[in-house]
Amino acid sequence: MYKSLIKPILFRKQPEAAHHFTFSLTKRVFNLPVIKQVVKSQYSLEDKLLEREVFGLKFKNPIGLAAGFDKDAKLIDEMAMLGFGFIEIGTLTPKPQEGNPQPRLFRLPQDEALINRMGFNNGGVDEAILRLKKRKSDVIIGGNIGKNKVTPNEDADKDYLYCLEALHPYVDYFVVNVSSPNTPNLRDLQEKEPLKKLLLTVKAANDKKPHPKPILLKIAPDLTDGQLDDIVDIVKETKIDGVIATNTTIDRSALTTSKNEVESIGAGGVSGKVLKNRSTEVIRYLVEKSGKAFPIIGVGGIFTAQDAIEKLEAGASLVQVYSGMIYEGPGIVKEIKKGLLRYYKG
């Protein structure tokens, strides 16, 4: 139904307008008593074989919703109805920010990909907390945190600490995002010394809490092998809990969409099927180089159960989807779980 009826309607709208329309419709429809039960029965599929315990948290299943889809924690209960094992909100910043000028989200249907240069558009961490306080589902929540655009890199730790302190009672794990290509100079924080300093600062603040939360690092797919070696060293040195591999890519060489069309879009990170192989390569490299020293959440180009299996076989403990849900629809979670169960049962 999604591909034949809903998707064609949504794809006639500008991508960001379609996103807001979907949010509004989902919020209204999913909370109608009869529809709520229908949605839960339609998308529910849980099994002991799907359960995972990773960095001290018990997940009902290994499929999560990646950051960027529900930045402001507006649809946590509704997304939980679709069967996600965990939902990552954000990227959240201390102060609200509009992000980059529109248009800033683009579809490449030929490649089943997206290009975005959103720029950490969000209502600010304090606004998100008001919604988190009201959530009803017990789905695991990750808090993806970043810095405001106006904050210079030398003061970035203050922004990450603000978000950590504010969100700490309301999320189950944290993700330090220094890998978005859409905030000027943010990726400079991935260099070894600035990154180590930032993570040590965040971890020290977290460790002072009565109940510390897992701290993960989200990395770009565009890192060289040498930089990935640095990531392995940094994770071990700082003793953070894991890595999310990967964010969007600035590499467009795998796109089949015409060069003129891609160039006319301008700057932005690419997600979707073209990211699948590279993100899996990064996972495999980190696993091999680290000797499986830390858990990895695999994200990038997951559209099918086989895509998820490839990430898990490469060494990921959990996976996340985003672009795959845009192109495949909300049934993607259940379809992946069905495929995983077939895989586990042989």
C-alpha cells in the first residue's frame, strides 16, 4: 500500500514538506483508538531471537530509527508502534536553530538516495525534554547531541555538556555527533586531539552521575584508514561505550543520477543505497582493527533484511534505518525482523 498509494503522493511534495505532512498525519491518525490497535497488530513482531543486550541495555530487537528523522522527539510513541527496538532523537543543540536555508533536503529516486544539508535544525534540547517527559512507550531512546552553529569549535564542549546535563534523566544512551557535513567546521572535531579532549570531557561529566549512560561516537564514512585507526585508539583511550558507523557521505562518485542534477542541488550529505557498501566496510574495518573491543551500531543503506544481515555479519551489534523507511515505507521494520528470524532459524 505504501509504495503503490502513499509514496507517489508524498513524492509529489517537496521532501521537507512531505516530512512535515507525514509527521502531522501520523500524530493525528496513530492516536485514534481503533487505528492505534490496528497499527500495533499490523507492525508488531517480537521474538526472543531478536533480543539483544548491548552496552548494558536490553533491546527488544536490533532495528533502530536513526537520528535525523525525529529530531525533536515529536513522534516517539508513534514510531514505537512500528516496532523499532530503539529510537534516536536529534541531533539536538542547546539553543533552537533554524538550520540552513530551504530547500535543503532532496530526493534522488534513481539512486534511492537523499541529499540533505539540514544544518542541525531543531527546537533546542529543552523543548525536546518537554515531550520526553510525556512519552508513554518504554522504547529505548538515544540522545544525539551536537553544537550550535554559532558556537566556535574551541567552546564546543560546553554545548555537548549542556545537552548531556539536560537530557540525562530522559534518554538511555548518548551519541556525540561530530560527523555531520552540514555544520561549518564540525568535522574538524573528528581530528584525533580535539575529539579525544571532547570525549574525555563528556565522559567525565557522565561518570559523575549516579547512573551513567552509555556514550557513543557517530563517525563519517569519509574517514581514511589512518583516521579510522585513530578512532579505534580514541575509543579505547577514552573508554566510551561504542561507535555509530556511519553518518552521511560527501562522496558522490557512486551516484547514477545525472551529474548536472546532482551539481544543481549543491552541498549536502548523501544517504541511501549508495552508502551501504562503504558503511559496511567501515564497520568491518573497525571490528577487525579493534579486535571487537567495542559495540558498533551500523547505519547506511539498509533497505532490506539482507542489508541488515550484512551489517551484522560485518560486526555491528545493532542497526538503524532512515532513508530506507522513506523509500520502502513503515513496513520496513517488520520485514527486516522477519528476514532476521529466517536467518537465525537457518
